[in-house]
Amino acid sequence: MEAIEEQIVGAGVAVSAIVGSIQLLDTDPQTRAEGVELDRRRLRMAKDLGADCVIEVPVFGPTSFRYFSADDCAGG
């Protein structure tokens, strides 16, 4: 964050958005948890820098999550 502040000081520009994590849809629980923590840090950074939002980049392509059927949920 300090690097961003140094670059914009006196430039007459404002930070409009910060990019969040692309790991929120990862199938690995640890990687997802890291993505959530990164988003928490980025939300704090956006607030501190006066940004309006955190951008979540969409992930394209087929889903990596296994689909569950009604039988899976019923233990069958």
C-alpha cells in the first residue's frame, strides 16, 4: 500500500478500485481460505486508499467443483 501511496501523492489522481483474489473458487480449501484472507486485506487497503470498490475477476471455463445430486445430500 505504501508503494501505491508514494506513486499517487501529488499526481492528482485517486485510487478507484483494488483487485481482489482469483482464488475464491479454487477447489482446494486452503487455497480458498488464502483467497478470502487476501480479499480481507484488499478490502482494508481499498478503504485506506479511499477506493470505491474491490474488483473480483470472474473465472471462465468449466467449473472445477463436483456437482452433488439429491442422493449425495441424503447420504445415499
